[in-house]
Amino acid sequence: MTGATMFNTATPNNQANIVVLGVGNLLLSDEGVGVHVVHQLMKMALPPGVAVIEGGVYGLGLVDVVANAHRLIVIDAVRGGEAPGTVYRFGPEELSLRHDGYKMSVHEIGIMEVLRLAGLVGQVPQTTIIGVEPRSLEMGMELSPELQAKVPRIIELVVGELNSSA
């Protein structure tokens, strides 16, 4: 995957079967929350077999990553209609939450479309989406105070998912 940043605890004898994927656009403040969180996770000691990937806005470039994972944890900004900073945890089958995923152009696709395409070319891994309600999608590389305050909680949720997958 060209341009993506990856931290992988897998060894040649222990391939990554759990992928933690942070998606979003770092240039649009809270839209980049998934990327900010995976940057923090890359600094942590994680269980063997975990790949932490900065997916950014790669869209179609993530289909292969998703299709080859056995377990997928996605971190993204999610518009669910609640107060900024609200943290959501759901599976892709729970479509009652509206996940629009901000798109920079008509050529980019969101994570829900990536999951659907992965199903067409291979498998859809067991997937958990951890989302947070954005406050701002304005130009800027910093998270709003509401989202910055939630980063430790999001990391805690991801670690909990990793521990339950072990």
C-alpha cells in the first residue's frame, strides 16, 4: 500500500491477523481523529500479530488490507447526531448510525464501501468501528479540545478490543 504508514508486531512465523486501521484526513481537524489515534498506538507495546495502519484517505487502496485481515478495528470520525466527542462502538451491520465519512472528492470512498468491496474480492473480517462525533471539519491539523480529550478513551477501547481478540 503506497504512502500508508504501518506498524506491525507480526513476525515471519506470526502473520498479522488483527488490523487496527485509523482513517481520516489530517488536514480537516477532527476528520483526522483515526490517524491521530493510530499514531499514539504505534508508540505502544501491542500484542503479537497486530498491524496498526494509518489508512488516511486511501479509500480503494485499503481493500486489500481489509480483505486480508481476520479481525479489523477501524477508528474514524462518525456523524451520529450526538454531541461532539461522543464515542461510538458498532459493527458495520449496525446501519442505524449514519456514517457519511467526509470525502475530499468523488473519487474517494468511505470505510463502509471498502468493507463491501472486500466482501466481493475476498472476505470481510470481524469488524468493530470505534468512532467519535466530530466538532470541526474545518481546515487545520489539530483536533478540537473535545476530541483531544477523548483520545485516551478511544485508545482504551482499542486495547480492550485487542485483549478480547487474543
